[in-house]
Amino acid sequence: MKSTIKLLVVAVAISFTACKSGDKKKEDGAKTEYAEADNDDANQIVEYNNVLVGLTDENNEYLKRLDENLQQIDKGLDNPNDRFAFIGIISPYSSSAFSTSKLRPETPPSALSSDDQKYFKENVAGLNETMTKIKDTYKSLDDYLKAEDWKDDKSVKGKKLIDSIYSMSKAYYKYDENLLAKLEVIGDDAERIILKTHPLKEYIFAMKDDRKAVGDFNKLIMDTKNFKADEAKIKSAYAALEAQNKKHTEMDAPDATKFPSKDGSFSRFNESFKEYLIEAKKTLRNASAAGKLTESEIEDLVRKHEYMRTTYNYFVG
């Protein structure tokens, strides 16, 4: 449907067990007004962050499965008389993301400014409305196939429904991008407040920085229209990633006697970063020869970035 870099903002249970503090001193690297929030407001922002990320994660899993179906259906409509054309297609299932939080995506917390509350309300409403339209249109496509209406119009309506879903998906991902880009900055400042007294903050911030750097690199290559023209800049950015991975790999691991299993999980995260670098190196070599990156190569890098998120969650969980 569309390769998309999600600006994943992860703030999990560790955020809610940090020491309470009334200190409003602005943190280094702060980017928003929320850097001076108290812990209660910061916790509320992080909790809302988790709720929204849960919603978009669920939606994106649904859209991935939907895209697999659409590709098969589109191909099948080119030759619908093939008895295997639509075999094995199962309508993707989507349920509301499970959350124990009392916060809901549609209702931003009072800890956010009035402008930001309005921003989230509008974009969440747009996100939800677009997702509903996508599901309704896919239902129409499914009914069309079950009734074998392609026999009457030579697949014309079916093709139009597919195009409509792809068009709506672009609108959906724009809302998704707006929400997660805003969360990335707000959530980071709120998390830094909560974690400023945490004994493992050095490792957490290192991993957060690594994930952000990889996300930025993915976005750089996805936005590249002419690989040859941007090759020097891309290779420079890759070299910076290698240096960052080397620096954090050489950090002394957390004390296993004080923090059981954290040494191993920190090593696993660094290894997941290394695996990304290996994949990226191979991809850049191929792109240098071909003059461009393929969609499948970009998707592989996105999956490697997602795995870094998984190993990060394991450390902070």
C-alpha cells in the first residue's frame, strides 16, 4: 500500500515507576514547552503517547494485511476466470488496540496545551474517519468478488475500488505521520523528565538516540529521488550511524548484579543496530550499482528498524 517510516515513540512501564519530582528545570536537548512540566503532567503525556502509538500500530498491521489482499485481487481481476485467482484471500481483521489506560486517542489530556489538544483531536478524527472509509470500501470490494460482478463489467468496478483504497491510504498515512511526528518531540521531552533520576537513563537515551538516527536515515533514503545525486550525503549519514553504533557498543554494560538481564538486553539492542547496518550496507552497494533503491530493499530496512524497537522495548520493559 505504501512504504512508510513510522516515527515510533516508545515509553513503557519504566516511565511510570520513576521517582516523583517537582523539579521543573529545563532538560538538556529539550525541544518543547513540556520540558518544564512536572512529573504528573509528563506521565500523562507519555501515557497518551502510548495510547496513540497502540492505535496506529493496530491500524498499520491491518493495512499491511489488506495490502497483501489487494495485490492478489488486483492481479486476479486481470484474469478472473483463473480458478485460483482469488483462492486463499481472507479479509483482514482489526480490533481496537487493547489498553488499560483511561485515556483515549480522541481525548488528549489536559497536560497538553490547547493548541496541541486541538491538533491531536483533528488528526485522530481524520485518522479514524479515513480508516472507516477504507474498511467500508474493502467490504464493497469483497461483496463485489463474492457476487462475481466482474463477469458483468470486466473488472472495471473492482479496479476502481482498489484504486480508491490506495488513494485513501495516502490520506491515512498523512494523518499517521502528523500524529507520530508531533508525538516524537513531545514524548521525548516528557520522557526525559520522568527518567532524569533513573539509574539506567544513560542506556535508555543512547538507545532512543540510535533508533531516532536510524529512523532519520530511513527517511533520508526514502525521500531520495536521485540516488546518484545524493549518494555522497547518504554514505556520510551511514558512516555517522556506524560511528554511533561503535560508541554505544563500547559503553560499559549495565551492572548485572544490580540490574539482572539488562546487560544482555542492552547487548541485544546494539546487535539489532548492527544487523540494521549490515542490511543498509548491502542495500547501498546495490543502489550504487543500479542507481536506485527498490521498494523491497526499503521495506527490509524498515523491518530492521522495527526490530530495534522490539529490543528497546525488551530493555525498558
